[in-house]
Amino acid sequence: MKPGRPDAVELCRRYLFADAKDFRDQVCSADFEKIIRCRAMYMWLVEQPSSKDAEFVQETCARFQVSRPTAYSDLAVIKTLLPELSKTADKFHRWRFIEMILETYAIAKTKGDTRTMEKAAADYARYNRIDVEREEIDLAAIAPQPFVPTMDPRVLGIEPMPDLKERKRAMIEKYSREVADIQDIGFEEIDLADITDISGIADKPLTP
């Protein structure tokens, strides 16, 4: 595998249910054929849930004229993706239904069966909700939720503690008496214009 080239599992995860024309030019011919094989054989597994690995390999070799190692490689890819595919079964059946409708339309067209063509087109449009007007959302009309900062806990459904400031002052006094190292330290503004030489300050040890 070339550096940076996605492996078979990643390619099938990305394109297994995609339209072939959408990724035909995105992958090499060998990867394209593998994705198509895995898609077809996944559909076969869905229809043959009790099949054995040997039956899968035999069917793959017979259908696509590939070697047994290639068939086992396809089986490994599908088994790796099965947990994910089971979660997207609905997506798969939707894709399969559309493929069946398109195939029906194509066959009816070759036979000149306009009635079946019309019904297949109507089913396709109805399933994909083409006839439904989709209202466009004006993002500019969406106003952001205004948030106002507040110290009032009642906005959260919590009643404020009575005499909170007094309790805070009492606790500070209490712990200040019990712990002698606690000091209320203020600050002093420094005029930077008075600082003329700061060289060597970083090398001096800090003193208490």
C-alpha cells in the first residue's frame, strides 16, 4: 500500500453506499473494484445471513472471478464494517430501494413501457420528497440568546443565602485568627517611569 493511501476498510466505510460515479475517479481501479465487490457481497450476506465463510468465498470467486485470498480479504473488510453497517441498516435499505426504482425505470424505458416509467418516477420523487417545498431558513433572522451576568442565584432556582456578606466577613475573621499566616495583602501602584535600571533583577534571589 502506498504511503498515505487509505486502506480497504476506510475506503469501504467511505464509499460502500455511495453512487459509483461519485467515487470512480477518486480511487484507483483495484480499489474501485474492491468497493463494488464488497457492496455486492454485503447485499448477498444480508440475503444469506446464515451463510458460512466458505460459501461467501465460493460465491465471491464465482461471481467476480477473483482468487480465494482476495475473497477472504473482502470478507475481512465486511466483517470489520458489520457493526457499523448494522447501525446504518436504514440508510442501506434506502439506498437499495432507490437502486431498485432506478433499475425498474431503466428496464421500462428499454421496453417503451411509459406507464411503469411514470410510476417509477413518481415513486422516486415521492420517496425523496422532491415535490415538497423546503422552507429556507434565514440565518440572519435568528437572534442570539441574550445572556445577562448576575450574582442572583434565583435565576437557577436557588434561594440566596441570607446575610451572605456578613457570613463571609465572619468566616474571614475566624480563619484569620486560627491561621496566623493568613494576611490581608493589598497592592501598591508602581510608576514605571521611576524604574531606570532593571538589569540583574532576575538574577537576584527573592527575599521575604
